[in-house]
Amino acid sequence: MINVYLFDWGDTLMVDFPGVTGKMCNWEIVEPVTGAKEALEVLSKNAQIYIATGAADSTELEIQQAFERVGLSQFISGYFCRANLGLPKGSPEFLNSILDKLKVHSENVAMVGDNFDKDIKPAIATGIQPFWFTSKHIESATDNIKLIRELSELYL
């Protein structure tokens, strides 16, 4: 049973606008991804929700501020990033560090992300259930990867 969901940030829960640089908490316009609020609201009733992001230029507080701006922070239990883990995202060590901090077993954790190399491959390597959030046309996936095109597929 999954009781912890790790979510990627950009283009998984919040829109990462092409060409916009700097810290997302300071962007003029910030938007949640379609269905993000509903998914977090439903999932947070039975599981803890954490952000696992590779954002290298934002602190934990700045990431939280961005989520507050779009009304998603109320569903999130915590934020993991390079600044508070000391590790870059995209390696099994990044996810293992999160598992250690949360004191949870990998089989009870899901990783939801849009980047195969930084979200899905490390999840597989650590025994975390991967949910690949992609609009790419992929017929099937291997290694127990669950393909989702809408965040609502996590709870419907």
C-alpha cells in the first residue's frame, strides 16, 4: 500500500514555463498543472505528499512559497531539494536519502514525475513505484512503470 507520494515539481504539479528563469516563487505568473489540486486533495486524505525536486537554485522555503501561491501547499507535508539533501536529483542516492529521512520502506512509496531519467529510473533503482506522467505516445512501459496522462489516474 502506498502511504507516501513523492512528486516532481516542474511540469508535474506546477507549470514550468519555457524561457522563464529564476526562482519560481518570484515568477510573475505561476500556475498549477491541470488536475494538480484535485489529485493532491484526494491523495493527501490517505497518504503523505512530499515534493522531490531537482531545482538547484531554490531553497525549501522558496519552493514552499511557490506552492502557496497556487494553493497547493496545504496538501504537502514537506519539500526535498538539493539545498536540504545536499544531493542532486536523478540518482538513487537522492531518493534513498528521502526514504531515510522519512523512515519509510520503498515499497510503500510512489514517485510521480515527468522526466524518465531523473524521476522514473532512480525510482526503479530504489524499489519505489514509478508513475510516469507523460503526454508522449508510449504504448507500454517496462519495469512496473505506470504511465499516466492525467493526474486523476493516480486515484481513479
